[in-house]
Amino acid sequence: MKFSLAKQWRSLSSGTPGHRFRDRYYRNQKDPKNHWTGLILRFVLAAVIFTAALALTVIPGPATPLFFIAGALIATDWLWMAKVMDHIEVWLRKVFKPIGKFWLRLPVYGRVLLAITTTTISIATSITVYRLMH
């Protein structure tokens, strides 16, 4: 079983939004080289990445992509997760499209100021929640 991360990424990114994870699932099911060891390896890797994402939820930002990577790995072998990932992708595109347009219209100093402000608010919120819990 030859695993090429770049090949997998190209295959996934070239798909149609809203169908790419299901298409990948069906391609994986038709692959004659598909073996149960790959299923176990992807599941274990997804579990490790998911656990790392849970640990990183206290830090604003880095956990989110890890949750998506874990979901994408599981979606390769389970149709229900592929459907969930397709729905999430479509919803996120709908939500973030206006945000992306707003971001691109901002001058550089506006982007820097917005990034500093949101980071400061996120850190302050995390500290407040931590103190309230203890």
C-alpha cells in the first residue's frame, strides 16, 4: 500500500465542494489495493490527531484544522462521516465567504490590528474562563 500525502491532498482538493468527501469515500471503496491495515492505520491516526486537537482547544486557533484532518481521515472509510464533512464544508464556505471578502478589502494595517484585537480578546476570554473554573 503506497501512501502519498500530496497525491491524497490533490485528489481531495480537486473535488467539487459538497461532494468531495463522498467521492473520495467511493474511490477508496473501489480501490482493489484497499486493505484492512489501511483502515486501522487511518483510524489510529485520526484518533491521535483528534486527541491532539482536543488538547489544543485551550489555545485559540490550531485545534480547528486538526479536527478537520481527523474528520477527513475517518471520512475515507465511513460514508456517514463523508456526508457530515461535505455538509460542514458547504456550511463553512457559506459562512466564511463574506468574511473573506471583508478581510481582502482591509488594508494591511487593518488586518494586523484586527488580528491583534481578536487574539487579545481570545486570550482574555481563555484566562477569564480558566479563572472562573478554578
